[in-house]
Amino acid sequence: MLGRKSQVLGAAGFIAAAVAIPAPSAFASATGATPAVAAPGEVRMWEDPDYTGSLYVHTTPGQCPAEGCDIDGWDGDNEISSVINETNCTVRLWDLDGFAGGYVDLGPGRWGNLELQGFDNKAESYTFYC
């Protein structure tokens, strides 16, 4: 059994180790990589998790008809893995063209891995709900 002094030192070592691991944004800055961003009012959708790979969708709610937008078959259809939503709207990703089938709603924010929402590589169309 560890004595009180060992437990305190162990906890201090754990805290020091946790502080030494850089956050993802710090790592990106340290390596010279540009962090993924979307301007206020924009939605961007990437091919791979963590906003990497091809940027397939770069739009605003005003650029999309009221019924929604289809994702082009050669440019991201069934390939979207991460999304940044800098709008005040919810973006609904549909798993079929024409705004049908299963869907996931993504409110404003960063969605770095759509696998966590059970929707990786499924999006074929999207609509905005503002």
C-alpha cells in the first residue's frame, strides 16, 4: 500500500503528464498545419475525420434552395466524415438524394468524426433548419 506522500507525488506526476500532452489545436500550430475553419454563416464538409481530405461542401443557407441541396456524386456523395457548422441553423444530413431516408441533425459547432453520430460516409443531401 502506498503512503500518503507517494499518493500525492503520484497525482502530481499524473497532472504533469496530462499538461505535457498538447491539445490538438496546439499540435496543429506546432506542426505548421492550418486548423480547419468556416467563416460565420458557413457550413463546410470534409471527406475525412478531423476536417482533413477533400473539402466537398462549402455553402451557406442562402445558397441552398429551401428544400435542400444534393451533394454531387463525384464530389462528396457518401464521403462526408466531418462538418463545421458556423450558422445559427441545424444542418440535417440525409442518407439519400432528394432529402430522404435516414438523417442526422447537426447544430452549430464542430463535428470532427461523424462515425460518432453513426453517419460517417452516408450523407447524400442536406437541408437547413433555421
